[in-house]
Amino acid sequence: LSIMKIIGLSQNIIWKEKYENFLLIEEKFKDLEADLFLLPEMFTTGFYMKAQEVADEEELALTWMKNFAKTKNAAIGGSVSVKDNDKFYNRFYFVKPDGTYHQYDKRHLFSYTGEDKVYTAGTERVVVEYLGFRFLLQVCFDARFPVFARNRKDYDVILNVANWPETRVLAWETLNRARAIENQAYVFALNRTGEDGNNLKYQESSHCFFADGTDVSTKNGDLIFAELDLQKLEAFRKEFPFLNDADDFKIVEL
């Protein structure tokens, strides 16, 4: 497959209401077809720091995602608050149609709101292969840390799902465009909309950037559509082989 169709939902997340959010998503996507459906950060609850109240202990969201993927015969991705072995994680699930899945625990926790005091940071950089494309999974604040996302010629697309408020939306858009350019990759950056229970407002700011920084997405309300062309990406990398000049480095855990 050289063309992949992705549809994201710039969801106005219903605060702390998992089942209502499931129904909302199903309604939004019911008549649509794609290879991959994408949802924002903490799409079942909103960005909530009292994890003990909302964290998923029984894989409720994962089970719902597996059922959705099977029904749609498509992959689905998004992050949820989970409890795992008495620790809380902001976990990005990437679920395939056959029910297999990958998970990425958010590496860079947002200390500004105390996320680092509640959630445990992930340590693994996760790349998922699906239908010939390689996806690097990221969550929101990760966009500010380019070293962790540096393309080692091991991925084609960054998926970043977020709850990034409108007061800093220029940073969100600029950082994700930069990640696309410097890594010669697509970046599908999906942000939520609306207002959360903390009175934070979120404006429509989802994008899909090509490797040259151009936005290749189209939008219809709170839906964002993009077709990713792997042959186009490979041709661009061949014409401009900038990654060959990248610095050699290793990330060492302290």
C-alpha cells in the first residue's frame, strides 16, 4: 500500500464521561471509511490529573478500540489514562483490525500541570508498522522535544495526539511543522477542540504536514482527512537526502 487514508476527530471531549465519548466517536465516524482513525489525547475523559478517578483499570478503552477496529476493518489510535501495576500512564494505543495492538506511554510529562506527579513517564520509543507505513507514536508535550523524535530512518509518519490549549496554539503548529521538515516525514498532529473541566479552551488546530512543511489535510467540521503517499515521500527523500547528514547520537537514560 503506497497510499494511506487517515481520518482524525478533533474531538470536543466530554469531561470524564467514557461511555458518552465512545458514543460520540462512533456517531462521528459511522459513515466513514479509512485505513486509520485517530483520536486525541485522553479521548475518553479529557486531560485530567486526578488519575485515580478516571484511569482505565479493566482495559475498557482498549476493548472498545479493538471492537471498533474489527467493525471498521481499520486501525484506530489515541491516548487514554490507564492504571497498570499500581502506576498511572498516559498511554497511546494503536490497535489493528485483527485486534493486535501496540502501546506507547507518554515520555515527556507536562510538569506545568503536575502530570509528572501523577503519571509515570514512558521510557520506550515506539514505532509501529502498518500497511507498509512506519509510525512513530507521540503524545502532546512530546512535540517540544526533537531529540526523542529524531528520525533514524526508522519511520515515515509521526502521529501526535494532544490536548493543547489555544493560548499556546502557535507553538503547537510550529513545532509539529518543524518535526515534519527536520525528520523528512509526515506529521499527523491531532488536537482536541472545545472546553474542558479546567476551563481551558481548545481551538481547531489539527494538521497533517508533509516533509516539506506543507499542510496536506482537508477538514470538514471537526473531522480532518489526509492521504499519505509513501512513494511521494520516498521520492522527496531521494531528491533531498538531508537525513544522510544527521548527527550520530544516542539517548542515554540517567
